[in-house]
Amino acid sequence: MTTFWILIAFVVLIGLMLIWVPHFRQQRLLEAEEAGVRKQTNLELFNERLAILEKELAEDLLDNQEFEALKKELEISLLQDIKQGSDESLVNTVKPKGLLWPVIMSVTLLGISGYMYQHLGQYENVANPPRAANPHEGMTAEQIMSQRVQMMEMAVQAEPDNSQAWFNLGHAYISANRFDEAVSAFDKVMELVGTHAELLGPKATAMYYKNNQQMSAEIQALIDQSLALDPQDPSTLLLVGMDSFFTANYQKAIDAWQSILATQRTDIDRTALMNAIETARMKMAAETGEMPQDSVHQPVAKAVQTVTVQISVSPELAANVSDSDMLFIFARATEGPKVPLAATKISAKALPATITLDDSTNMGGDVKLSSARQVEIIAVLSKHGSVKPQSGDLKGSLNEVAVGGESVNLVLDTLVQ
């Protein structure tokens, strides 16, 4: 945009130069011409008067002394006339043109240029540059999904042996509620790469939705086959948890979802799973009137099963905390696999706060907080609602905290870049 206006200014400047440079050049030429005329006239007058004196000298009307004196006067007079730059004997003086015409021509040039650009050029496009067109503008969510499915179908037609393309198409069919085609797509992938848990789970999910979210013997057989191949397959465990939640078997749903969290996979939404687990616990408590009396939710019987952490924010970073932030706290094993043993979350409004981690806040599986002697405590104050630290979040950690020991202090003193 800046380059465009510089170019316009450059063109206008050239036009003005074509008007004004000849004008000033003419002024100088006229002045030089007038000076030459004056000089030539003075010389002619000097020669004429000198000729008269020489004639009078020849006719003895003047003696040599008078001749020299008069000649000297003529020379002095000539020098004075040249120095003064004027001669009263000039009758006709050439006058240069005034500024009126150059000014009129300059204003006319600017006016015509502006008028033609505004009416014939692209003034509107420059003043209001067009925005990039949204390819999905005016389309409903169903139309957008249908368009994406068509693109994926074209991709598999171009590469019929591309298993990843068929896999993506199967998930797209599920999102578009085309469950029969989704099942066929996953069968095609298994035909290409073999039977795997990560393919059986999505196929069972498509069949589950087709059956109006009702479990059947065929679907259950697929689930059993998938878990036999991979007991921690996320897609299959998600389906198990979802069906258990819908059938009010909240403990089974919690166990399935916690098993996913225990896998340490990076391609799952941990925050959504933790929220789902919390919802299942609340529904279970609402139905029974009290927390379930199983091994997970039993009150801690021994002090050795707890870790108490007093959490605060360093004064230097206090200005970075807002009430909408969420604090996630983890206890992770220091020996063996770095598996989270317990976790919980609170609102930033509650800070500073004292948090107690125990077996009731475990992440699922057989490994519990009470089975460890020392743990690593990690706290993340998230501004994005995500467990994984992101830019702008605050973080703090403690190494080798004794399980069942005294309360420890953890300060959020690190700003994630």
C-alpha cells in the first residue's frame, strides 16, 4: 500500500516538473537575452559617439587633448551602463510570463488525476481491500461436514490402498451419522493393515451409534476382541465408559476413563476426561446419598496414604492470576514409570489453598498413591483449561515428597514461555 502511494506521488511530481521547469528555464533565458540586448545597445551607442569624436578630431574641431578627455568619458559611461544593467535608451523591454498559467496547469493536473482515479481506477479496492472469501460462508454444519466427506471420498478414490485416508474417512462418516459406511471404511482399513484394537474400537463405536446407543452382543464381542489386543486402547475404553455412564454404571465408567488417563498418551483430551470422571462421581454420590464405599472412594485410613500440599503464588507472578484460571495438581511416582498416582483440580479463586491427595484421587489402574514412598508434586495454573502447560500458564513443582509426611509448601514461581 505504501509503495503504491509513493508511485502515485512520483508520477504527479514528474507532471509538475514538466510544468514548472520550463517556466523557470524561460525566465532565465529571457533575463539572459535582455542582458545581451542591453550590452549590445550600449556598445553600439559607444561606437557611434566614438566615431563622431574621431570625425571631429579629423576635421580639427577637437584637439588631441579634448579628444582623449571625451573618449575617456565615453568609456567610463559605458562601464557604468554595463554595471547598472539597465539602459534608458531601450524602448521595448521583453517581459516574462507570470505565475498564473503554471499555477492553473498544476491545479488542473492534480484535479484531473484525482477525479480519474476515483471514478475510473480502483479507489474502492485500495481504500477497502476485499477480505478473503470464506469457503464455508452461508453453509450449515451438515453441509460443511458433507463437503469434507466428499473431499475424503475423492482422496480414497485417488489412492484406494491408502489406509490412513480410509481411517480418516471412517471417522468422518461417524461425524456425519453415516454409520454403515463408517463400518465399511474401518473394515477396508483392516483389510489393508490387519486387525488392530485402534480399528476395532472405532468400528464398535459406529455400530453402537447405529444401534441408537444400545449395547448388543456383536458390539460387545468387538469390544472384548479389542481389549484383548490392547487393554488400554483409548477408543474402546471411551466407548465402554460412555455406555457405562448412560446405563448409570458410574464406577465402571470412571474406571474406563481413568485407564485412559493412566496411558500417558498425548492424543487425548485429559481435561475432558477429568471433567467426565468428576461428573460421574457427582452422579454416583447423588444416587447413593454418599460417596461409594469402594477401595477408590474409601476415606483414607492411615496418614501414610496422604500428601498434603499448601499451594500459593509467588508475589512476582501474582498479577498473572485471574479468577477464571484453573489449578491442576498431580502426584507422580519418582521411582519406576512416571505415572500420575493422584490428581485433582481447583479454581484459582481458592488460592492460596491446602490440597490433600490420596487414593480417592487416583488416576485409575492398580497403582495408587499409598503404594509409593516418595512422589513428585506438579502444579499447573492453566489459563486455557488444559492440563498441559501452555504459554502464559504458571507452574511449580516439588521433588521427592514423602507420602504420609508433613505438609509441604509449593509455590507457583515459573511463568511458562
